[in-house]
Amino acid sequence: MSNLEIGKRIRTLRTEKGLSREAFCGDEKELTVRQLGRIETGNNLPSLAKLDYIAGVLEIPISQLIDEGMIIVPKEYLKLKTKLIRQSIHGDEEKIRQREAIFEDIQEHFYDQLPEDEQIAVEVLQAIDDVYVSENSEFGEGLIEEYFEQLLLKTNYDTNDLLILHLYFLKCTLNAKPIDNVFENIYANILEQTNFSDANNIHLIQRVIVSIVLYHFNIEYYDLMPQTLSAVREIIDEIQDFALLPTVDFFEAKYYIHTNQNKDLALDYYNKAINGSKLLNDKSFRDRVIEEKNKDFP
């Protein structure tokens, strides 16, 4: 069954129930009108989560819409996606080239066969890299415009929500966007995320919190810095993955410098960040930390 056939069947069943797209999608928390439109016209293959929602509204089993075997996501793709999620680049040109090669591999071998949610994940991951490498906040603007409002309706975030949030805060950092109620609500929700069963999600929660820290530094807002950095450390201790520890130590050093609280502690954290990045063989980040340390301790 093709995407178009699936879409036609969903549209037929929806109209038979007398439901407009707006009524079908309700508050659009699970499915937006725009997303339903793309599914019904065959432009996107829905994920299992969206199919489950659609089947629930139609009051039929998923099997009446699609053979679930059609949307099994290839393991090879998932391995590449996981590497993109967990790898830090810190301006390392070799890692940037490696990631570009991964994106090319995904586009060539997997993208067209992926369900919509996975295609979005790839697009957001690419936009994050583009923003980070170019320092141009215009990348990914369309993704934010389309999906951010839907995200604001949620309190628990899935992988794509966290990717969108990571992109959002990177863009806010470059634009020096002031803190508002949107930020406060998201920040509170992020700190409440306690599900450690999904490894990619917990890594992304760390990335989002780190992007929040960058945002704080850029707008010179330090009130929540200790709480925020403590949240990352708790996750690191829980999952015993220390890849981001040098980054946290670096931010601790900058916090104590910027707030003029304790230069001895700042120097100690600088040295921890340098030694940690050396142990992780992250030369690019180590060199950056040394450069910042020399500026603050000439």
C-alpha cells in the first residue's frame, strides 16, 4: 500500500464520520491540521504514534489503515541518528566532516522511506549543525514556525520535541532573545523530565539544558545557572556518561568568573575541564577552554 493509498483511506474514513480536519485534530497536541493534510495527500508516511492517534479517532484498529511492517525504521538508520544525537562537535572540523557524511548517507539511502517523524528529526539535526557551524540563526526557521506551537501544548517531550527545543535555544542564543513566559514553562518542564528509559532522550535533555546555559550566558542572566548546571550533573551521574562533563566544568568556571564569586573555584573548574577534555581526546574543546582560561587568568 502506497502513501497515497493510506492517505486516501484515512481521508475517506474521516469524511464518513463527518469530521473536518480541524475537528479530527482537536487541540492539535498529537496531530496538527497541516500534518493530517500532508498524510491524506500522500506526501508523508505517518509514524506509528500518529497512526495510533488516527485509528483511535476513527475507532478502528491500526491494521485497517496500514500493515505495521511497512514503517519499521531501519536499524542502520537508527545507528546513524543515534551518533548524530550523542556526538559533540565543539568546532572540530573532522567531526563536522564526519557528520556531513552521515547526513549524506541518510539522504541517499534512507530519507525517502522514513516516516514523517524521522524525516523531521533528520531535518532538525541538520539545522542544528547548520546553526552551530555557521552561527546563522536563520537555519531551521521554518521548522520552528511549524512545530514550536504544537510543542508548547506539551509537558512531556519526545525525541523530536527535544530536538526542536535544542534548535530553538541555539537560535535564541544567537539572537539574544530575552526570557519570557514561554522560556519559563519550557525550562520547568525540562527539569521535570525523569524518564531515563530512552537513552537518546536523556542525551537530548542534556543537550537542551546545555543550550539553555549558553542562552543564559549570552543574555547575562545567571540566577538559574547553579540549578541548571546541577541538573546536568545529576543526569551525568545517573547514566554514567561523562562526555558532557568537561563542558559543564567549563560553564562552572565561566559562572564563577562572570559573577565574581570565587576565582579559585573558577580556576579549579577550568583545570577540570581541560583535563576532562584531554581524557576524552577532545582536542578542539580543550584548546578552546585553554584559550578562555588564559583570557580570564592572564
